[in-house]
Amino acid sequence: MSPEIIFDPYTKLYSEASTLIRSSEIRDLLSVAGRSDIISFGGGLPYIGGLPPEEFSRVLNDVVSEGFTQAFQYGETEGLETLRSRLVEVMSEEGLSAEPEHILVTTGSQQALDLIGRIFIDPGDVIVMEGPTYVGALSAFRPEGPRIVTIPLDDMGMRVDLLEEELKRGDAPAPKFVYVVPNFQNPAGVTMHKSRRDRLMELADEHDLLIIEDNPYGLLRFEGKPEETLASRGPHRVVYLGTLSKIVSPGIRVGWVMAPAPLVEKLATLKQSADLCSSNLNQMFAEAYLGQDIWKKNLESQKSIYRSRRDTMLKSLGKYFPKEARWTHPQGGLFIWATLPEYFDTAKMLPLAIEQKVAYVPGTAFYPDYTGANHMRLNFSFPPEEQVIQGIKRLGKVIRKEMELYHSLGLDHS
Amino acid sequence: MSPEIIFDPYTKLYSEASTLIRSSEIRDLLSVAGRSDIISFGGGLPYIGGLPPEEFSRVLNDVVSEGFTQAFQYGETEGLETLRSRLVEVMSEEGLSAEPEHILVTTGSQQALDLIGRIFIDPGDVIVMEGPTYVGALSAFRPEGPRIVTIPLDDMGMRVDLLEEELKRGDAPAPKFVYVVPNFQNPAGVTMHKSRRDRLMELADEHDLLIIEDNPYGLLRFEGKPEETLASRGPHRVVYLGTLSKIVSPGIRVGWVMAPAPLVEKLATLKQSADLCSSNLNQMFAEAYLGQDIWKKNLESQKSIYRSRRDTMLKSLGKYFPKEARWTHPQGGLFIWATLPEYFDTAKMLPLAIEQKVAYVPGTAFYPDYTGANHMRLNFSFPPEEQVIQGIKRLGKVIRKEMELYHSLGLDHS
């Protein structure tokens, strides 16, 4: 960096909203994860190394040879009609029925979160999120200045009973929306139980709630029976977010929103001012790839890699983490959520872990008020199994050492 | 569209900002332009048909075979280091010197406009724009609720003397920034004269102004001597926006901002919440393409096509438009700006033109207060020459008919 980084000439010009923007811990960690000597459980990366380059190359070649002038041109803001029809097919894999005209293609589902935040949130508005929740949703909503109400999770997903309590408090203003990641939640790895889904949709009817259902991992189920989506249960209550980042590739930045037509129109108008349109080249690649059987075959192969890495991580946690620790047992997705005794501060412990060449995301990143310090998010999709074993072993050692220190100082009474 | 479009279930939930979002006329016209029987001067599309598919295909193949796991993975929010170094080389073609760490890669330069609007503008803040100005900048800034001061253009670009008057008015609050498109302006096609650039930078020093220099067309000069960029003249006063949309392809959505490091950091943090990162596949394609001599050869060939189409349009305007009309003579870029007698309303005339199978963008789209009704923007880069001739002939006929009507009603006293 050059010397002028010291002086910011524009400080006095910045907007109020810009003061609400914070660099996320995930971001800072992704740069750490890039260092090859560190075993990182910190990212949320799919394992691209498990995919066949020649198949991707062939699909790209077909796109360019058959649709060159379209692929390299501007596209319509709503996204390619052909791709939206394919996305309808993808959603039908989870039992969700949809129409292409209810879909807006976005530049990753992160853009959908950003557009939704801007369309719905005024400063001071209440929104409801899970605790812990997806850090990218936090960073998308935060600049709009909402008051965030956090509803805790357990192994069955959001504690909908606590949401009900919150909604029934006489003085509570009605929330603009309730944001949930029902399948293999990021960061907690838990899946919302059928009974919770039922009750959430009942509450939505009773209290006229809008639900934002973010479902990036639904098709990454390793075992067990899929739960019906919230959008299937109450299409007029739910804005549904999907993405190809975890089931095809994040490098093409293709996500989508499914919503009633008037909201799609509103989101599209805002998307137009946000980036005009998503890449036609990437959309046409996605469309062509999803039009061939290889996508399901490759997804199965990815899932079997992830399942195996999850198993290895669970086994290693049992072996190397102290008995005081607990962790979730995800049936799919990318993440395990580990909980240490309450006196732990995983944010403070992170530099010690990095010193021992292992990284994770501290729990504080996933709460709007930076609580959750005794938790950590562990990603199992990216590191190979020998690294999973080695990394959890290193991390277990760091944790045990911290426990000893706390114990010797008499600070372990939580 | 399904029946539920009639009913918007979320009306009561929308944010204040969302009420400031309006669908642009360009957008509505792009859908008209898609109808094959209409000759459209309405878009702003580069002519991809003039580029060699096999060269693009070869570069893409190289990217996938050499960098598969990176191309299809998430990337860093700031953009690929290798691409940022190439963009430094692209900027040096216009005499601009830069460092990669002062560059943030964006998803098209439209995203840069969006991020800048959000970082700088609070509701009620004054910003200065040219009149007419780029419609995408208007739509990016408008949701933030600024008060937009418009400074007229003439054939030498922004009337900097009028900006000076505005700045010297005792009661005027200091603007957050001054947004300009100095080269082959969209929509007017005019280029800011050296003397105006000099004076603008003096004013920036005198009044401590931040200049947003948007330069998508600088390298599309057909003739004449390039003017030094504003960023070269006063790097600490200028945030510079570039894009590959017009010199490589808009289908890859690669733009960039050059700014002091602290602002790059702030914009990157906001970009992270907007779309996490731009497509690695597209960035790697851009990097590889710009690393080969073909990019300059292809750019020369594009320029010669555009120059020829511009010449044909200028000639056709002279032949088919009434003597009361005037138009600009751009030395590059994509657009000619035509001015009809003051009593004309080109927005009202548009349906008549479309009936005659020709389209343009009415001048009102390019002013924040929807004035400028007697102007129209004409794109010459996309339609082939025989269409340019035919389309201008049709448009001339529509205009003459309107003039006759106004004359017969005695309404042509402007």
C-alpha cells in the first residue's frame, strides 16, 4: 500500500449509511485462508477441485460457438428467459413450483440480499433474523439501519416459540420481514424441523409476516428426508432466494429471487441501477450446464466428497476437542457450529489458532450485537480430509491450552 | 404474466428509498429494441458482431485449462490482482498512471456508480451533474435522495462558468461531488475542452470539490487529439471510473473505480455486501484477453466500424432531418444528441416513431427533472449502415409530420 493510505481526503463527505458498513471477519479471514501454510476452516468455499474441468470447458465452448453475440452483449435486467426456465427446474428438485416470470436473476444471491434490504428497510425498522445468522445477510441489511431482533436457534432450527413471544409483546413494532436459512444453516448447520416450519407459516398468517427464505444449500443434503420449503407452504408469504454458487459454481455469480411479480419488477428496477444486468456469458453457461445431465452427476459427486469430509470432521472433533465442547451434526451443507464453555472468547483466541496454522470464524461474526463469543464456525467442504484431521487436532490443542489457562486463573466458572 | 401481478402483497412494507426508484426509459426501450422489425437508435450497445468469436473462445479455453479451480471459485472482493495490473495498462493508454492497489474491480461500472452514490449521498445532499447526463448515473444516485444541480453542456462540454456561478451563490450548500463524463458524453456525444478541464480542476481546488470522472468511451476516439483525463490533472480530487464494456465486452460485466486507498477499502466493504465479488471467470477472461495484442487490434476494428456508422448517421441527419434540427458531431463514442425546435416533445413523439418502426431515447430521460423534451439520443454503434440510413429517414419523416401539425395549429412559436 502506498503512503497516502494514512490520509483519507474524503472523510467529511461520507454518507450516514457508510458509517454503518463494517468489514466482516469472514473477509479478513479469507485473506488469511489464502496463505498456503494455514489449514482454514474459515471460508465457505465449495470444492471446485472435485469438478471436471473438461465438462465445464465444453459447455463454455458450446455457448460461445452458438451464442457469441449474445454471450458478450448486455442482457435484460431480469435475466435470460431460458435460464429462468432452468431455475424453475432446479427449484422443482426441492418440490417447489414456480413460474419464470416470478424469478429475477441476481449477481449471486448476495445481490438479492442487498436489493431486499434496500427495498424493505428504513432506518429504525425492525427485522427478525436467526441467532446466529448468515454474516452476508447481516452486512447486506446493516447499512439500511434496521433494528435487528435475534431469535435463537437450536438443533431443530429457529426457536419459533420465542419468535411468537416476541411478536406478542404489546410494544413491539411489526417486523418488516423474518430472514431464515432453513436448510443446513450458515453458520449453525442445523435444519428447521417440520413442526417449526408449520408453526412459522401459521405465525406468518396470524401476524401478516413476510418471510425471506434463503436456501443456498438445500440440494446439498447427504442423508435424511428433505423438508418442504417455506415457499411451497405459503408462496404469498415468502420471498425465496436461490443460488448456483454451491451446486454449480460461485465463480459465475448466478443467484435468483423468486417473488410475486410486482416485487420482481421493483427489485429488477433497483438491480438495473445496481449493475444493469448479470453477465450474459455466465448466465448462458449456467443455462447450458443445467440443461445437461452432468449437473446432477457432478452434484452427487460433490455431495459424496462433502459427506465424507463432514464425517471426518465429526470424528476428529470427538477425538481432539475437549469433552466440554459441543457441536452440531449437519445433514448437509458446508458448516459445523462448535460451542465452547461460556467463558471462551473465540475472537480473542483466533490469533493463537492462526499461530498454530489453523483458522475458523469466531461466533461473534454471526450476531448483530457481536455476542456468541464462545462459538465458532467450521467449514468442512473445502479442506481435504487429512487437513481436516490435522486442523481439528491443532485447534483442539489451542482450545485445551486456553482451558488450562482459564482454569489456572480460576476464570472458568461459567 | 400471471393474474397476481394486479395485487402487490408487500406494498405497505416498502422502504422510503424504494419510492425513489423509477424504471428508466432506456430499460423500457431496450425491450422495444429487441423487436426485430424496429430500427433502434435507443440502446447503447457495442457491436459484438464485429468481434472474432474464435479469439474469444481461445482465450476462454486457456483460462479454463490453466486456471479452472480459480475461475469457478469465489474471488477477493477487490478483484484479481492480475486483472488490476492489466487495468493499469489500459488506463496508461489514456496517459493515466495508477497503482493496482488503488483499483477496485466492479460488476460493470454501473456498480461503481451505485457504490459511490451510497458511500457519499445522504438524503437532501447536493450533487452536481451535467445536463443532459448519463441515465444510469441518475438511476444509481436517485434512490439516495440527493438534490441534483444540473449544469448545462455545450459543444465544449460542461459549462464550467455556470458551475462557478453556482458554487459562488452564497446560500448554496457545498456539493458532495461533481459527476462528469468528459469524453464523448452519454448522451450528448460532446467532449470536454481542455480549457474547461483546466478550469474545472482549478474550481475543484478552490472549492475543495470531489470530481467523479466517468470515462467509458475515452478509448473509442475516431479522430482528433485525446484530452488529458481529469484524474491525471488532480488525482487527489478525482475518483475515476472505467469499464471494459465498450472496449472489450459488456457481457463480462467488468468495470473499475480508481480512488485513494482508504476510499477503495470503503467501497470494497460495501461491494462485499452488494455481491461479495465479481465473477472470477469473467475477470480471468478479461485479464487474459488484455494480455494479448488482439485486444488493440479488435478495438481498432470496432472503432473503424463505429466511425463509419457515425459518418453515415451524420450524413443521413443532414439529408433527412429538417433544417430546424441541430445535432452534435462526436469525435468518438456511441451517441449523437439531436435537438429539435423547443416546442417538440420527443417523449410524446416516441409512439409515433415506433409506429414507423424506428426508436430513440427521448431527452427527458437524461435530466433529473425530466426537462429536455426537445432532444433525443441516437445510438450509431449498433445498427448497420443501411439501417442507420433507413432509420434516420423514417425518423425525419415523423419529425416533419409533427412540425406540420404544430404549424397548422399555430403551436410552433418557441
